[in-house]
Amino acid sequence: MQLRAKRQPALRGALQLVRQQQLSADALLRAFRREPDPREGAVRDIGLLALRVTTGALLAGHGAQKLFGAFNGPGIEGMGGHLESLGLKPGKRWATLAGLGELGGGLLTALGLATPLGLLGVAGSMAMAIEKVHPLNKPIWVTEGGAELPLTNLAVVAALELAGPGKYSLDSALGLHIPRWLTLGGLALTAAVVTYGALSQPDQQESQADEGREEGHDKVMEVPAAAPHASGPRERQQGPDVAAVAEVADAQRQGLAEGSAG
């Protein structure tokens, strides 16, 4: 009993120390714990609005370049010819699809309307661009012809799909909600179009003709510049600088001869 009585103060002291340490840890956690801020929702919606408007407007501009030749773009004719060289025939039809995907999808994304149908149009155009124009076997950077920009746009599309258009959107203002079956149908259609385009290959003769034109262009670029035309035998045997010095010397000798003759 005496031993137990002696141990009780020690145990109480240990329990008190543990309790104090626990209180200190709770105070430390409370200091670093982030309390919910009622303004966070508004800030998040403003961030989504900025992301939607910027990305959507730029993509809509790219679509206008393809469809109407706006902003010094190629238009349907130029874009159609380019796509036919990649095996996408008829080129005008594919150019129209690409332009509508970017213009329509970009506008819907910027307005926050019919989400996620607009995002699917953008995603389809970017996937086709990666497959046909900016393949992943190239260096990733845009300066090397890589897929930097299409991948960035796809990342934005994925973020907006996961986060939603936000409060400051027409979907929110009008109370619109796209049914899941319609979203899945649009996704399946987009995947089918991209797969069909990816399997389309240019004709072998056209590929050889393009390679021949590129080789001819490279050979023309490799032709050295022609040497300056020489007007006399001395200039043909000597460089242009030496020939100029010789002409000056001849003029001096001719002047001395005329002076002595006079």
C-alpha cells in the first residue's frame, strides 16, 4: 500500500504532462488549420470565368481562321488543301469540322453554355491536331512543332469538365443541365470521328510528290552563291580585292606615262 501511494503522485504528474503536451499539439494544429472562408466560392467562380473566357476566345479565333480566313487564317480552301495532304479527305469537310469544333466549342466554353458539349468539340479538335499535325513522337515544345499547345488546351478542358463552368456562366444563370446520356453520346461521337481521322492516311503518290518537292527545295537551298562576274583575265585569276589593287596600280602608271609624255 505504501508503494502504491508513492507511485500515485508520479502517475498523476505523468498524466498531467501528457495532457499538457496534447493541448499544445491541438493549439499548434489550430494555428495552422485553415478555417472555411465564405469568399472562397466567389473567388473560385471568378477563376473559372477567367479560364473559360481566355481559353474559349482564343480557340474561337482559331476556328474563325479556318472557317472564314479571319485573322490572316487559311480559310476553308487553304485549310482543306492542308488536311487533304494529311490524308483527311474531302479536305473541306474536315476543315469545316475542325473549324466548328474550335469556333463553336470555344464560344460555348467562354459563355459557359451547354457544358460539357462545347468542351467535347474542343477536345476532339485538339486530339486530331495531336494525331495529325503535332504527333507525340516529336519534341513537346511548340517551337519544334510539338504538341505543347494542344495538350495545354486538353488540360484546360479536363479541368473545366471536372470543376464545372462555375456560377458566372449561362448554364448557372439559366439553370441548364445537360443529361448524362447526351454527354456520353457526344463523347462517343467525338471518339469515333477522331479514330476515323487518325486511321486516314495520305496517298502514297502524294506523299512521294511532297517528299520530292521538299528534297528539291533543300537542294536549291544548298546551291552556293555564284561568284562575282570577272571582267578581265587578271580578275579571273585573282580575287576581287587583288584585282581592285591592280586596277589602281594600272591607273597610276597610266597617269605617270601621260605626265611624262606631256
